[in-house]
Amino acid sequence: MPRPRQDTGRPRSPWRRWLRRAFVAWGVFAMTYLVAGYRTVGLPAEVLHSSDAVELQDGRESLSMMPSEYDAGLLFFCGSGVAAPAYAPLLRPIAEQGHAVFIIKLPYRFAPFESHRNESVDRARRIIAEHPEVVHWTAAGHSLGGALACLLARDNTELLSGLVLIGTTHPKQDDLSSLTMPVAKVYATNDGVAPAERVASNRGLLPPGARFVEIEGGNHCQFGNYAWQFLDGSATISRAEQQDATRSVLLDTIEASLDE
């Protein structure tokens, strides 16, 4: 028979209770602080509404922007934690120029596990399968989205005609140096999440002819329209300037892919 627990008569230390509560409060505050940075900001009202030129559809797996006529498609993977609408100002003008755009949402917004990342790539494959009328596809992505675009290019090279990596140090392990499609990498000098020196260190994993485009004064979060990101640097150019430069690379790559 178990012996009854004896009361030592000593009161529990109020400091221990205070420390436990302080730790929990700190954890809640830190998580709220980090997540708040990913909130979408500065969206013009018209970018998320259909027009005569572009039809928007906000689905469970992607946000699509479909022009009435299109000759190529862009598959854009969101960065971790960033909502698909945050990339609408960057990408809608591409749809307005006659290219189908699909912003692929990540499972649980952060795609925390490998299975979620594989599902993100599967979403891109499903879009390709559902749109056989598109012959030329360019894959692109920001931050973690760049890693997902690399996975798609590694495993399904035959499905793609172009690749654009934005604000990312990927590929880190996958050797994509044998790709023959147009490849571009866009990075910003004040990006504290994907610093320029780390971007350059993986240059050998991309084709020798890959185009590297540096945006002077840009940072990580201004590739999209969200508030801020932990470890990021401060931008010295406007969000519009940074996105204009990024969009130009995307359009150049899409146009070059039409010859593939």
C-alpha cells in the first residue's frame, strides 16, 4: 500500500511561481511579437479585386491572377509565415502583362515540417496539371519559397522553363548547376535574413550563366508587403522601388523562358 505523501510544512517559494509565470508570459509575448511582423501591410485595395483585365481567385491552396489571355505561367511560392496577398502588389502587374500568376500558399503558413514542404511543391504540380494550355512555366519564390522552387526545379525540371530565387540563400544542398533554363537570383544589400555574402556562397550550385541581381538598399521584408521580420536589416529604398526591380527580373525571365 503506497505511503501517504507527507507535508513538510514548508510553503512553496513564491519566487518559483513568479518565475514560471514570467517564463510563460515571455513565451506568449515573444511569439506574438514575431508573428505580428508577418501581418500584411500597405495593400492598395484594387490589387485584390478582379478587373476587366485580371480575374482573381482566392483558393485554399493558391491565390491566382488570370488575365483574359496568357502565354506563360508563374508559380510563386510564399515565404514562410507570409500570407499570399502580401505578394499581390509585386505580382499583379505581371498578370496584367498577360501571364497567368499563381501564388502558392504554404500549409499552416510556415510549412514547418518536410511533409508540408512536399505538399507545397505538390500544389504547384497540381496547378500545372490543371492548366495544360500553359506551355511555359517559371517557378519563383521568396525566402523559404525559394527553397521550394528549387525542389520543384530539381525533381521536375521537364515541367519548367525558368527559375527565379528571391531573397534566399537556397539552394544549399541541391546541385542545380546543370539546369539549362533561364535562372535568376535576386538579393538585397540590407537583407539580414538572406545576407549577400551567404547568397554568393552557394553560387556554384546554380548554372554558370545564372543571373545575379543585387538591389542596393533593399531588405528582406520589402520583397513582399508585410511589416517586418526578425533579424532583417533596414531598407534605404522604398518598397515600390525594390519590388519594381524584382518584378523586372521576373518578367525578363518569363520572357526568356518562352524560347525554351
